[in-house]
Amino acid sequence: MASFIAGPGDHGESDDERMTAAATAVLQRRLGGESHRAAVLTVSASHALSRTEVRRSWTRKKREALSELTIGRVVDACPWTDAEVKRLSQIFSGRLAFIPAPDRDDSDGG
């Protein structure tokens, strides 16, 4: 199994962190409408990883990538849109464990 090589400026980032970052970048590009293949090629170049490493990262860390992006959405108070939820469902083949639905009611009921 290939090991992820730390590049300049990585400052000790672990293989696990690099894999999660690569998977998150793939998911971001896929949400933007890119095909899986195009996303892998782009992330391979931008993260200085082989296509095999990016594909492996996606396979192993795609759930973590979804969690990372979801946490970012919560922190930014920017929920997933209906179109994004639909795209995520397609990306994950309809097997999403949890994606918060967009809040349709701005009132807090109180």
C-alpha cells in the first residue's frame, strides 16, 4: 500500500488528515457538478497525490468528508440546499445516514 508523502508546507500532517482533505476536496468538486473522474484528476493535481491515492482517500474517507462539510455548514449557518441534498444523495447512491434538511421555517415557535 502506498504511503502519502508529506509535501512542502504540510508541517507534519498525518496520512489520515491528508486522506480526509483529499476526500473532502473530491466531494466539494462533485457538489459543484464535476464527474467523479474529473474531481479525482483535479484533486490529484492540487493535492500532489496520485489518482490512486485520491481514489483510495475517497473510498475510505467519503463519510468523514461529508461530516467535515456538514460541520462547516452548521458553523456558517448555511444549511444544505434542496439541490445539494439531491446531489449528495446521487453521489452517495441514496445511502445517506444523515443530512440535515434545509430549515423551511425561520420562526422558533416561541
